[in-house]
Amino acid sequence: LVVHEPDHLVMSMNNAEESHEQDNPELWHSVEDMAMVARVPLPRVYIIDDASPNACATGRDPEHASVAVTGGLLEIMNREEVEG
């Protein structure tokens, strides 16, 4: 029996690709800054290859959390808008 974390299942269902600091520093630093302000662990960061502007967050608790944004959102929004 393989048990998957809920955040991994959600990201897998949306064909999300995990993003690392070197892949998209602006997005990664935005998520890092918001996690520091909220005093929660840094969630895993994903990008979904989709033209529609959208984002989601999932996880069973702060230690097992993930956030994802679509490529469409990153194309039309600046850092401040993405953080909103």
C-alpha cells in the first residue's frame, strides 16, 4: 500500500512541476517571504502549465503544504499581485 500526501496528489492531478529557487527566483522568494511573515515552514512550490491565471494551496498541515501557480498567472501579474 502506497500512501501519498494530499498535497502531492493534488499537484499530480494538475500536472504541476515542482519549482526550485533557481528555476523561478521571484516566485520562490515571494513564497519564502510570505512563509516567514506567517511564521510557517516554507511550502513546496509548483508551477502548473496552464494559460489561465490561477493559484492554489494544499496540505494537511504547515509541514506538509504546497502552493502552485499557473504559468498564465505568472505572465500577467507582477510580484505584488501574485502575493495577493
